[in-house]
Amino acid sequence: MSKPFTPKVVTANALLEGDVVYLTADDRWSRLLSEAEVIEDAAHGDLRVLHGSSQADVVVGVYLIDVALEDGVPQPTHFREEFRTRGPSNYNHGKQAELV
Amino acid sequence: MYQYNDFDRDFLAERNAQFRAQVERRIDGSLTEDEFKPLRLMNGLYLQLHAYMLRVAIPYGTLNAGQMDVLADVADKWDKGYGHFTTRQNIQYNWPKLRDVPDMLDALGEVGMHAIQTSGNTIRNVTADHFAGAAKDEVADPRPTAELLRQWSTDHPEFQFLPRKFKLAVTGSKNDRAVIKAHDIGIRLLTRDGVEGYEIIVGGGLGRTPMIGKVLREFLPKADLLPYCEAIVSVYNLLGRRDNKYKARIKITVHENGIETIRDLVEERFALLKPQFGGVDQEMLKGIEAQFALPEFTTGSVAAFKDAYHNDPVFRSWADTNLTAHKNDEYSIVSISIKKHGQTPGDATSAQMREMAAIAREFAHNELRISHEQNVILPHVHKSHLPAIHARLKAADLATANIGKISDIIACPGMDYCALATARSIPVAQQIATRFDELKLEHEIGDLKIKISGCINACGHHHVGHIGILGLDRAGVENYQITLGGDHTETAAVGERAGPGFAYDEIVPAIERLIGAYLEHRENDAERFIDAYRRLGLAPFKAALYPEAKANAA
């Protein structure tokens, strides 16, 4: 039996600003993980990565991350992705400062 | 110090114009990211976790006050008002925007600074002893040699696509402060029977396979430096492995082929290359050496220093810890700690940069240095100025008396910034420094090197720390391995792994137990941690780190 599929989100960095972005269901790149499209099957995930990667004039380094749903809102499961939703721990810079 | 000539200025302006056009072509879609990435890396631009990062070289760690001011201006204008000084004498800006980078490079170019070859598989920024030109124990100033190597390696057509990155370090002193044995080529200036030359060490490096460099030539006549280095790099360029990134550094080439084979190949190649140099390099070196003439030292009473030393305990503590003997007895070398307890090692705000520049201009012959230990140095200070400098530093939050102590930690940016990192480094360093400051044990513990890397690539030099900490990702959680007994000096050694790693919230208590064991077991307070470790071996420290293992065995 194959492993159950973990929900996923497409992420990248914005080409001009470099900051972390997530692909939404309506094909936008959002700064907020909460707005990301949660992908529930592998084939759709591959398609969405392809779709994201085709926008080389907007984003860099498109990939899938694992998420867990909490009250329907995606949360990162790995600490690296958790840091990416926030910013560095030594200064109040990045998303933790800009998105409040 | 070295002043750019018209050739240097034109070269840099042209290179910056090229990169500006490359950025434009990336933005308008003419270049893909795959095409653009090697171009941006050649110009020091990375894409990290949260943003781009621009790494600017400070060749051999030397800069003047005007250059430091521009580093501050760049931080204010295009970044978040601070910069991070690195273990390879670079400064990193963590928040530039892609469109702004060409302007940043132009601003830096105005004062003869650049980001060329601070990344990519090329010869990187040439580093040197941060006390160069000032140290009492120095045979000769390593910086003219380092500048010659910088000019030779910059845009060298044969060496733009090496199997992997390539790092050079130069020291002019037997006491190695430039970690030359952990570099691809380490160079030590020396004289033999009154003749100037170099000891050439090759194949050192940290990373996933740490190696201490081996002596390739015990004595290389001064005039042979460039053809000999060119021979080494070209032998490596052909022989180095391109099939496996993890085996591509010259340390593996030397290890797999043997130092004798490498030596034979280098000598053979050197014989071919030597005649091609024809002495022009030595003429250039003479010109460079003239530019590194020492400042005109002043002379005068040092009574103000002595008075402050006797009457002000805070000044005395700082003087005892942060000053180093200068070759001129009336002078001192001042190390400015940019590691106040709880701050990020190596970070300075733009205001601090400007204040350090102002102090250098006013009191210290206009010169500053950046150390690989992520501090700032005033190399030439007449002792009479020390009390005034200390007061100014105190006001700028720059007077922490911790050089060489437990809170003078090297830490890579780790997973707070770096895309390669597997765990955070900075908060671990901050917490260790804060904890031992609370305990008021720092000066009791004495000299100690803690070095922290947030991944196996070892930018934080953990292998050569007396206590090394390596942050890893173990099953999706941060985990920290401790190594003990590393040495970054002329007696370089790679530390030994103490045992299983510690969780993020366990690492600081583990270090505290380790230090407790040292304080308990040392013969007297003159025996440093590293000396106690060498005398006692791993056992008592291991017992302190893993008390439960001891309990289970009992």
C-alpha cells in the first residue's frame, strides 16, 4: 500500500523582492500561507508546480511543501517552512514584521 | 592600503554595467533563472530563505573609514540598516531587492569595493590575518601578497569554472590567525637565511569532510608565488572531480591522489608556467607593497592610558581582553567586539559602522579590519587614545570585553537566513552568550572558542572550535552535535564528536554542563579549556554531557 498523500502547497520566492510566496487556487502568488491552495492529490500537485514554474518572470525556485490543516488553514509541518512563513528569529524582519 | 588605479576602476565599472544589463534581461524575461543564476552568483548575489543576499568582499579584511561609511550607507539605503560580517572577511546584506543590486554595486564601486567572486566555483575573496601590518609577532605584512593574489585571481579566464569553490588565506606570522590550514591554499610568509618566501599549504578545508592542509612546499621563493599558485589551481582544475559535488574540493583531490602526486604534477606545471610570468608580477608587487607602507606612527605620552587602566575597572577589563600587542610599543591593536551578549555575532548597525569609521578617522590612521572571527579591528592605535576610544565605543554599544572568551562565538547565519542550513545557529550563540553573562562566569572561564555551524558545510568553522556545535535536521527537528578539541591556529586540529546530539532547548544546558566539568577538572585558572581537554581527553566532558548514560552504567 502506498503512503497516504500529505496535503501540499506550492511555494517559491518572488523574483523582484525575493520574499516567500505561495500559489493560490485562483492563480495568484500570495505572501500568506493561509491563502494558499491546499493540494490533496499528487497529480494535481505536479500540475500546479508546472504552472508555477512557467511563471519565471514572477517567481524563482518553485516547489511543494507539506502542510497540515488546522481548522482548514494550512500550517507548515517542517520547521524550515515555519521559518519561511515568519522571517529570521534574531530580528523582527520579514513577514513577521510586514504582515501584521 | 591599496588604491585602485584607472585599470581597476574601469574594470569594475564595466563589470557592474554588465551585471546591470544581466539583471535587466532577467527581469524582462530574456534570461531564465537557470541562465541568470551563475551570473548573479559570480557577482555575489544569492537567493536565500526570505530574500536575496548580497555578499561583498572586504579583501584580506582591510578597509578604510570612507569604505566603512559606504557600507553603512548601502545598509541604510537598500537594506535594513545593518550588515553581517562573515568568517571570510565579507559583509552580507540580507534584504536587497533584485532591481536595487546594480545600484548597490555602483555605490560600492565608487570606493573600490565589489562582490566579484564572493560566490561560485571560482577563487574567492583572499583572506588574511586581521592583525596584518600591526602584529608584534609578524615576519612580514601578508596584505601585499593577498592583493597580488586578488588581482591575479579576479576574472582569471582559466579559473572561472573550477570543479568547486577555491579559498586562499595568507598569514605573515607563525601564530596563525587566518586559519590557513583550513583553506584550499594556505600561504605563510617567512624568511629563510634572510631570503623572503612562502610556506605553501594545500588541501585544507572544513565542510562535510574536514581536512587539515598539508605542506606542499616548505619554502617557495617570493618571486615564484603566482606561477606556483597558478600551477596548483590548474592541476586541480584538470584533476578535481566534477562527477560529485561532495568530492570536488581540492582537499579530496589531494586526499585521493596523495600529496606526492599532487606535488609532482604541480612542479611539472610550474616549470612550464614560470617562464611565462617574466617578472612583471614582481614589479606589480613592488608597487603594491609601497601602498601598504605603515602609517606614520606618532609618539607621545601614554600616561592617559596608564591612569585609566589603574583607575577604571571597566576600562581595565576591556583593555585586558580586547587589546593585542602592536609592533610599536606605544601602540595597541584594538579588537572591537560586535558580539554584545545576546546580539547576533558579526552584525553591526549602520550607526555602529559610522561610529567605528569616525573613530578610525579620528584616532587610528583611518584603518579598519574585519576578522574571520566576525569582529572589527582598529589596527593602529596610539595608547594615549585608548580611554577616549573606549568611551566612544561604550556609547555605541561596542565596548563588550569578550574577545577570545566564551561569548566571542563564530556563528554562521544558519536557518534564520541561509537556504542551505539545516538548523539555526544565531539564537544558539545568542543564548550561550546571554547565559554565561548572567552567570558572570565569562572571565573566570577564560579563553575559549565556540564555533557554530547551521549545516555540514561548516561556514561557522565548528570543526576547529574548542567547542564546536553543528546544527542538523534530525527527523524534522533541530538537533545539535557537539565536537571537542578543535583548533583553528598553527596547531590546527579537527574536533572529536562527543556523542549524540542535543535538541534545540537542550544545547545551552549541555554547554553549561561541559563548562562546569572544565571548571571542576582544570588544574588551575591558567589552564585553558583546550589545554584541559588535551590533558584529560574526552571522558570527563562526555560524562558531563551525558549524565544519564553514566547513571545507566552505574
